[in-house]
Amino acid sequence: MPSYLEFFAGGGMVRAGLGGRWKCQFANDFDPLKVQVYADNWGEKEILEDDIHKVDAESLGRRVDLAWASFPCQDLSTAGNGLGLGNATGGSRTRSGTFWAFIDLMKDLKANNRLPRIVVLENVVGLLTINGGEEFKAVIAALDRLGMRAGAAVVDARHFVPQSRQRVFIVGVSKTAKVAETLVRDQPHPIWHPAPLVKAVGKLSGQCREQWIWLNLGAPPELKKTLNKIVKDRPVGVEWHTPAETKRLLGMMSDAHKQKLAEAKKSGKRMVGTLSLRMRPLSGKTVQRTEICFRGLAGCLRTPKGGGSRPRIVVVKGGNVRTRLLAPAEAAALMGLKPRYQLPEIYEYAFRVIGDGVAVPVVSFLRGKLLTPLLRSIKNPRSSEPSKLKRGARSPGERSRRDQLELRI
């Protein structure tokens, strides 16, 4: 059974996605709330509540197949402060710079011949562009110094659940590992490798570009469940707004959004949409506006910071319009969690766990399409097709079969 280490584990959504055929050997998070939720759902045996800087490589056990790190995004997101990863030596590390503590652990494991066969790093897509791509460049260079070559994919949870949630997943494997040819593409895929990723790869050092892998994830699945099926008429943990509050919210809409509401009423169907509060310019001032959307998707769930950031929904059926906050159970469903998953009863606490998590079906997809076959090809190179990985991330016109590099164990 494949084994793994889970850092910045939160409520264990990566564990949920990897499933029972992968064995968690160790998990870590420093937030007591998230550690408690992890323990409530998975038990206390593997989870350690502590700062990652204090985690000792000796306590991580035998060599594992995978190390997963969903390191903090606050200093890398477009809504953040742009501080980036900070200094690798620890002199000016940021919250997102706890990435370096993870790398330090991997260095210690490598020194003892226990470096995991695969490393997965997950974060917001802002990692690709912030500070002109320098943070992404630093991450790939760090993997390179570990003796790993890297590939990446941008995966939006909207392919799996009705939530728009883009994340970049970076996968590192040993430069001496043999990777099945079926897991590698000659060129970037327009969905998994969008322009920001291609541009970021183009800014890597020559050595890192030479080793880059365009991961082959195949075609994205077709979303079968819409927001309409997630949102319940009788929610648990939240109440419908009073008619007065609904009227107040709808009164803050612009004409364009009032027209969207009118069209939803006219359809006569049960229409579920998102309702957001935004600050918009109006007549030389900035005012709060209510904006609605009926595309069947929720916006990206985040940790709650204030009233305006809480996810709200609007349900329309004929002339009846109701509004309320999104319920914790509905948010959990939007992350692909099972109904039996235990969340804190306090609303803000539940969303603190959910907002920092990884969409479970995305992890499952990566497990099936990439991680399991990748591990199989690394461990059993004779049973997989020869890997002919490209020497470098070149433009399509520059690529040729003669440029492929066959890796050895």
C-alpha cells in the first residue's frame, strides 16, 4: 500500500482524496482547530499539532512514496500582500515561506536516503505570477536542488464540483526516475497548462526548463452536479434571511443584476444563484453593491474574515425570492466531502477549515490519473513503457522526438 506524509494537513481533505488505498504515515498542522477536526475524522494517531519548523525528520518514520504540502497561500494570492516566500535561509520568511521549512525537512530526509519518491505542492494560481514569477521560479529551483524534476497542472474544481476553485499542483520526481510515457505530453494542454503556467515555465532557469515535464492528465470530466442540487430548502446551521433583509440586499443591485433576477423569476424554475457583496464605484464614490450570478457554480470558498466575505446564495422560484448564507454542510459538499465528514458546529470555525482545504475530487482525480500510475512506473520500470521526457520546456515548433530524454532508475 502506498504511504505518504501530509503537511499543512488542515482537516485532512488530501487524506480524503487519496482514499483508503493510500496509507497516511504522518500528518502535521499547527492550527489546534484544524488538528481537532482532522482527529475527529481520521483519529489522533498520525496527526501532530506543531509548527512545521519544529518537526524532526527522524520522527517521520520510514521512507514514504509521497509527501504532500499545501503550504499557506496568504502571501501568494492576488488578495494577499505580495510578500511571497521570503528568504530561504529563514531570515525573512513569510507565512507562505513555511514552504522552506518543508524543503528543509525534505533535505534532511534525502541526507538519510529517505526522500519521498514523489513530492506534491499545492497552492493558489497566484504563485505563478506574483512578483513576476520569481516565487514559482524559487519553488521549482528548490525541487531541482533536491534532485527532482518538476511538472505542474492547474486544476479547477469546477470540473468535479459546482465550485470555481483554481489551484496549481506541482509534482516533483527524482531526476533518475523512469516515468511512463503515457504520463507525459509533448506540449502543454490548454486546460491543465494555461497561459500563466506556460509563461511561468518559460522564466525558469535553463536547467529547470531542461528537466520540466508537461504532465498528461487526459480530458477533464464532465460536471454532473450543479449548485441547484447542493443547496437545500431546509438548511442546517443557518436561517433564511427575513423578508426585510432580502429586500435590503436586492435593493443594492445595479440595473444589470436586477435584470438577471427578473429573468430568473420569469423562468418559473427553481433557480439557485450566488449573491456577493462588492465595493463598486458610483458617481465618484465607492458604494457596496449586491451582485448575483446564476451560472450554477459557487465562487471560491474562503476562510471567513468579515460579513461581506461570507458566501451567500439566492433562491428564486417564480415570484418568490429568498436569500441566506451558505450552510456549512453545503460548503462541505462543494468541497466534495462526504455527508459523514465532521465539521465544527460554530459557523466561522467550519468555514475556516473548509476555506483552507483542497477539493477532495481533485485529489482523487490526480491520484487516479497521475500519482498511482506514476508511482507504479517508478517502482516497476520494467512493467511500464519507456519514458521519453522532453529536454526542456520549448515552444511547440522547437519540440521534436530527438529531443526526448529517457530517464533511468
